[in-house]
Amino acid sequence: MNVNGKVAIVTGGASGLGEAAVVRLANAGAKVVISDLNEEAGNQLAAKYGDNAIFVKCDVTNPDDVSAVTQAAMDKFGAVHILVNNAGVATGGRVIGKSGPAKLENFQFTVNVNLIGAFDMLAKAAWEMDKNEEENGEKGVIINVASVAAFDGQIGQAAYSASKAAVVGMTLPIARDLGRNKIRCVTVAPGIFNTPMMQQMPENVRESLGQQVPMPSRLGDPDSEFAAFVQHIVENSYLNGETIRLDGAIRMAAK
């Protein structure tokens, strides 16, 4: 699918990997709906692209918010072709601690955002994608963002790893399900990337993390590696039903 002229929704699009995807797709000619909880950052980013971008505040655990995002895309741009399903939270906590067992509500919150919210968003986006005319045999592309923690989660990441592993697990059945609708579904599992959040860490910590990556021994670049790969997935029609690690061959240690 050619990015130019298409309509993309990017959740968690106001910062980090989501922002990189917004910038990459917008610069390639897409019209972008930026979905995030951060109104200030989201509106500032949308303003850079004039009439070709809008911001919609969204809590993906709220079905009405999710519906508002897809409706805004239809109202403003008349279609949805691409979804970068990036919104998520990275929570931590051991199964048992000094004060007792882990609080169930913390686990539930992580799953609600990273899995259930992601599914709601992709289902509602797919509904709108199905209305599109086919272009070279396809109507839309869903790109979920998981994590290498889906495969080698560290101590304290039970909830996060479980939620991301579930995103990986639903990728193939969703791709098979939506095949009749000419909609692809692909998941990216990023490793350690040099996002603004990562840049808040001391330089020696960032260098140490980068050195854990076998090749290249550095943090990933949000634009030239993650966002560029998102664009490639959109443009490569034979990528479907797969989860692809984007991690420099890192395998995370237990802690």
C-alpha cells in the first residue's frame, strides 16, 4: 500500500515510537490522526502538519474514546487505511513483595491498556478499513506494537510481558480473520530504543543498555529504524500475520 494520500491512526502518537511513526507517515504524504492522552504534546505535533493531521485525546480503555478516534478520522479525512496500534503502559512489580501479593488491579490495568484497548482499537479501525476500495488487492494495514518482553520478560514484568505476549498471540488469527476483508495485520516487537523517556536516563546507563545489544551495540533509532520499518510494513503487501522482533538480536536477561 502506498503511504501517500492514505489516512493513518497512530495511538500513543504524541511521543516516543508513536511520534516517530506520525512524523514518518506524515512526511511520506499520509494524513494522520494522532491519538494520545497528552493533549499538549499531541496538539503541538498535529499543528506541524496543518490540515493533514488532527489530535484526538483517547484513553484506549474507554470504548467511547476509541470510537471517537475512528469517527474523527472518518469525519475529517473520510477513511482509515493504516493503524499503528502503539498505545501502551510499561508497569512493573514482583508477584509477591514485602507487603504481600501483587495487587490484581495493577495487573488488570496493564492488560486493559496493552491488550484489550489495542484489540478494541484495531477492531473499530478494521470496520472502517473494510469500507475502502481495494488498492492492489488490499484495503488496510494494522500494525500492532508489542515488545521483546513478550518473549523474554524480566523479573517484575509479568503483567507487561503477558499483555504483549497476548498481542503477539492474536496477530495470526486476526490476520487470518481479516484476510477476507483484504486487511493485513502485522506486529512489531521492539527492543531498546532511544526514545525521549530513555534519554532521561543518565548517559552511562544508556550506554550500558546499548552495549547489551549484540549488533549493532547501541540503542535503536525511533525514526530510521522503528518508523522506517512501520512504513516498510505498510508498503510491503506480502507481510502479514507475523510478529517481527526489531531488537539487534538482544535477548533480555532475567533482570
